Amino acid sequence: MNKLICLVLLSSFWIFPGEGYDPCCAQPCQNQGVCLSKGADAYECDCTRTGYYGENCTTPELLTLIKSFLKPRPNIVHHILTHYKWIWDIINNISFLRDAIMRYVLTSRSHLVNSPPTYNADYNYKSWEAYSNLSYYTRTLAPLPQNCLTPDLPNAKQVVERVLVRKQFIPDPQKTSLMFAFFAQHFTHQFFKSDFKKGPAFTKALGHGVDLGHIYGETLERQHRLRLFKDGKLKYQVVDGEVYPPLVKDVQVEMHYPPHVPEEQKFAVGHEAFGLVPGLMMYATIWLREHNRVCDIMKQEHPEWDDERIFQTTRLILIGETIKIVIEDYVQHLSGYHFKLKFDPELLFNERFQYQNRIASEFNTLYHWHPLMPDNFQIQDQVYGYHQFVFNNSILTQHGISGMVESFTKQQAGRVAGGRNLPAAVQGVAVKVLEHSRQMRYQSFNAYRKRFNMKPYSSFEEMTGNKELADEMKQLYGHIDAVELYTGLLVEKPRPNAVFGETMVEMGAPYSLKGLMGNAICSPEYWMPSTFGGKVGFDIVNSASLKKLVCLNIKGPCPMVSFKGWRLLGWMRKRYLAQVRERKSLWLEEISNRCSADLLSSLDDVTNWDDALIKGWDACDEAVVPNASEAITRSVVTDRPSGITHADNFWADIDDQDLISAADSIAPAPVTSNVVLTEAVTNHQDAELNSVETPTEPSTLTTDQALPANQQCFIHKLLLEVCEQNRRLEERLKEQAEYIRRVEERVQEQAAHNRRVEERLDVQVEHLQRANSHIDQLLTNSVEQGQIHRLVHGSTNFIAEQVNKIDSGRRDELRERQLTVTLLSSINNAVLGGGRA
């Protein structure tokens, strides 16, 4: 019966059987079962070690059934790892719990990748060629047999233009920075090096992993041309007192530069394509400096070592640094987990794990994260378009590593999942990716979801989470099972507040972790201090971080460096409020023009401005919704952020993209407030805004220039918040003035108190002087008391000294004066008592 169903599917959807028909074309074997054809109309499924049995490997074994029942879905696991921060803070500080979870993460992910490799583009069955030929990318799912007809796929260019190309920049809600984007590109180019002369299924990166070929060169000849052959170092040049890669003319290695690039800008590094953009050359320069820095340390630790040993040991140290940074900084950021990832190879020493890796073609396709790139690049005070940015190493030397790092950290990258965020400048690359995946006969997007233990999508709307995008996809592909891997990865709905969708993470994580931990240096034979030149080198690896990598290799103070960029609203709010303060009266008039008299009068008498702000939201909602497009109004303008109960939460809770979308919609209006707001929000429109002269007279804002209702509401809400912030500032200034007044009063009271103390001390001094005269009189009348005379004489000297100290030190501390008075009083009593005796 199952075979009959498969044949029906073949004839109705996937293929039309003909001569040379293969019954395995319908992919009848499920749950990673292997299909073996038996003639033209029969097949059998090999279910060995799949955990399933039956004709098509669809019946689960008891243990598989239990595991499936207990194992949570990937999205549930992701939710747990990205929420409940207080629990994860506790776990992160308990070593054995953190180690146990990290061990599970590594093993559960890594075991999803076939090791050793099983297929390649030319062998959809297991063969020695697929295993041993390193010039191929391996394949996770076998390519469809050549005699299988695939669905009638749409034109690749139409797919890119209709569902992938950016209409408006969508920033990543996870706040990913361009430092992350360029690190991803730089890091992966050491093992994603397709040999297009042979075809997209072939690679020139025969190391198939983290070998730093992009730093040292893929061949021994290239490596030798880049080496200085002194103290293990690489060649370099000095520009403006800083180290940069050498020039091509000086080292004679092949680099891909167009003819118009000046010779003094043609830098030579390990990867021939890194001259494409300054972001790649920035990281190449940082790693060059790090290599030479570590060489100096090794030379100091081991002066007896020759150049070759210092070079080779330093390379191992840098491989270790790279893996640690990738796991603890790079993967940590893109995961969004509160659980703190850890690089510790010893976690796997007692596990079933193979220390080898083969890069999969699907991993290469998956890693085309071009939506991360913005529309332009803002470096310090300059903005570069793509035509100015590419093949322009002068940007690197002009701004320096420090300036580049801080600028890329500040600039936010784009969201990858969700569709329609691919820069138009690179749409040709996306077209090529689709064409190559078809040439390599990839299986469908849903097939890969099943391979990585995810439920296949049943509809386009379920996949995209967007009805309009789902309709476009349906027009292009017709059926959900016809969607290609690359298209599916980019149009899939993103996880909440994340840069990627579910499939990108669940597929990418196993490839990444297996490739990193499968490196030779992570094996028991290599992971020891002696491999890295002793304790000093081992410590360099174990303490590596992105921040240290940058800060140890620049002159001057360490710049801001992070894979997580600044919150967009931070800089926007500062610029916006700075301009608003200069036009306070203008804004107040704008409020009066935009809001009803009843609302303004109700705000005049309120004492709770928090309630007033919420009231303003609600009033604006009621006024605008009936007259504006509900879709725009509710999605961009009038929806108050959920849970907002205090004015201070406004800027923290409002969605960045909503603010950008609203500001962009305001941009064309010739109203002063709109120009100011747009300048503050849309950084890429600065050049256009500078050409607009801003009116300075409030009279230019008239009711004749009324904005559309949704824009009025948006401005009204922002103005209410500005007024509230100004009011709170004034209140704080009043509080500070009152505090200063109270302090002044206390100072005056203390001065009066000090005067009274001085008066009392004067009285005591006068009393002591009279006592001294009385003692002199007693001494004259008491000739028989020599002992008393000596005692009194000493006391008189002491009293005289104290009197002198009091006269000269009247401004001393009150406490010391009181102690002196007490002491003098005691002596006076003793003397008077002795005289009477």
C-alpha cells in the first residue's frame, strides 16, 4: 500500500515516470532510512540504527517512541534557553551543571552531522570516492538521482526579486552589529572556497575546517611568500605608525583586485578575495598583528626555538583563540541564550566523538547571510555606499583599526530571516546560489527540516508567518514541498527577537559545533600546554576573547568592540532630544495644533504625568483609528507597547522597526518637525535631509500643513514624551535647588553653634586663669608643702601650655576642645582639693 502511494505521488507531483525510472525518486524511506531500488518498480528501505522499522521506516521502536515523547520541540528548548535569566545565572555559576549542559549541547548537536562523510554531489550512495575525495564538499542529504525529474521551479531571478530583495532595511531585533557580520564572512571564508572552475560542488579549502588558511594561505607556496622567516613572523608594512598587511608587489601573491586599484592599496593576505571590502581586510590586519604579537611572546619564552617552530606553535595558538572566540562570543551572540557557552575540549574526552570534519555543501549554502549587510556603511563621520566601499583599502588606513572597529560595533546589521531584506547590490549572488543548488540537485526545504528533527511545514503561511509573503511564495512554487533550501531559509519567519529562523539555527548549529570541536587541537592528543608552547601559550588560548583580540593589537585606548551593536534608540534619542530642546516653544505650538483643546486642558491640571501620558496615547488612538488605515495605524503608530505603565518605559519598549517605518513614512512631508524626526531616525537619509532648510518661525507650522492622521498621532506621542521628560528635568532641578538651600541652612546653623562653643571656651579659659592666680597665692602661703609645690608647679606649667594651645587653636575640632576642658577641670579640682588639705 505504501509503495502504491509513493508511485501515485510520483506521477501526480514530483516526477513523471519514464524510461530509466527510479522508484527511490519519491523518497519513500523516512527517518533517515536508505532507499535501495530493485528494478524499475520496487525498492526496499534499510532502517538500520534509525530507531524505526517497517516497509518505509515509519514505525518507531519503543525506545524511539519514549525519546520522542520526552524530547521537547526545538522552539520550546530555544524559549527556555532565552528566558528565565535568573535561573541561568545560577546554573552558569555552578561548574558541574554548566559542564553537563554544555556537554549535552555539544554531543546532541554534533551527532546530527554524518561522520565520516557519506555522499557528495556526484555520488548519492555511499562510496569510497565520497569518503576520500577531499576536493568535494560532502552532502548531508544525498542529491536526487539524475533520472528523477524535480518540480518545475520558478525563475531564480524572479524568486530573488519578489521575496528576497530588500524594499526597506529591516534591522536585526537581536541588535547584531556589523562587527558580527564581517567576522562571520572573514571566519567562514577559510573553509567556504568553492572551486567554480570545477563546479559549485568542489572546494579549494582541503582542510575542511578551522585551519586559518585565510590568514596563512591555502598552499605552502603562498604561506612562504607571506612569511618573514624571522622569529616566526609574517610580513607586514607600517603605515602612519601602525602595522598593516604587505603590498602585493612586495610579496608577489595573487589577490583579486580590479585594475583601477592603486598599487599602494593592494594589500596581500592569506585569502585572495579579502581585498573586496575593508571589513574583511580589517580582520585580516588584526589577525596579522596577533600572530606577530604571539610570536614575540614565544620568542621570549623559548629563545632557543628556530623560526619554523615559533611559526607552527603560534599557528596552533591562533587556531585555539579562533575556536574559543567563535564559541564563547560569536555563537553565544547568535544563539541569544542566557546559558553561557563554554569552550572546553575535555568535556568530550569520554564521549563518542570523531576528531575530523568535512564541510557540507548545504552548510555553504546556508551561510549566505547577505541580509546582514546595511544599505550603506557609516565609519566615524563618513558614510560610504557600496560603490565607494568595495575594493577600497584606503578606508582602512584612513580611519584606522580602532575607528573601524568602533564604527562597525555601533552600526546595526540587518535581520536575516523573514524575507525581503537582501541588499539589491548583492542580489546577483543570491541568484547564483539558487542556480547552484539546483545544479547540485538539492532536496527540498522540508526534507532538510525532517533531517534535522524538525516538523515539516504544511503551508506557506505557517512557514513565513506573513500572509502577503506567503501568497507570493505560493505563486512562485505552487506547493510547500517544492520550496528550495536557500529560499526557505531566508523567508522563514524569524524566532521572537532573533536574527534567524528555526531552520537556520537547528541546521547551522550542528555543522558549526562539529567543525569546531572536531579540530585536531581539541583532541586528547593535542589539548595540553606543551602543544601551545607551555603554560603561557595555553593561557593565551584559554583567555581569548573578541575584546582582547582587538585591544591587544591597537595603539591607544581600546575602542568599543562587540558583536552586539548599540541600541538604535540610544543614539537616536540623544540627537532627537538635542534638537527638540532648541525648539521647545515650536514643539509646544505643534502640540496645540495637533491635539484637541479638551485633551490639552485635561493635561494642564493633572498631577500624575504618568497617567497623563497614557491618557494621551489613548486619546490619540481614539482620534486617529476611525480616520486612518487601521493596518498602518495599529502596526506602526497607535499600538501602545504592551505593558507600558510608566513614561520612562516608552523609549525602552517601543519597537525599533516600528519607529523607523513611521519615520520613513513621514520623511517626504515638508514640516519642520518631520524633517527633524526623520534626520534623527533614518541615518541613511542624512545627505538628503541636509539639503532641506529648516524653518525657524513657529508660524510655518499651520493647520494647512496638517499631516495624515497616523503621522499626527506618532508626532503627538513623541511630543508628549518630550514634554514629560522636560518637566521631570525641571522637577529634578527644583529638588536640587531645595537640597542646596537646606544645606546652606545647616551650614549657617553649624557656624552659629561654633560661635557658641567658642564663647564657652573663652569662659573656661578665663576661669582657668583665675584658678592659676589662686594657685600662685596658695604657693606663697604654703611653705611647708614642698611636694605639693612641685606638683602644683608642674600642673601650672601644663595649664599654661593648654591655655596657649587653646588661644592659638580656637578653630580646631569641637571634640578636641571638649576633651581639653574636661582634662583641665579635673586637674583644677585636684589642685583645689590639695590646697584645702
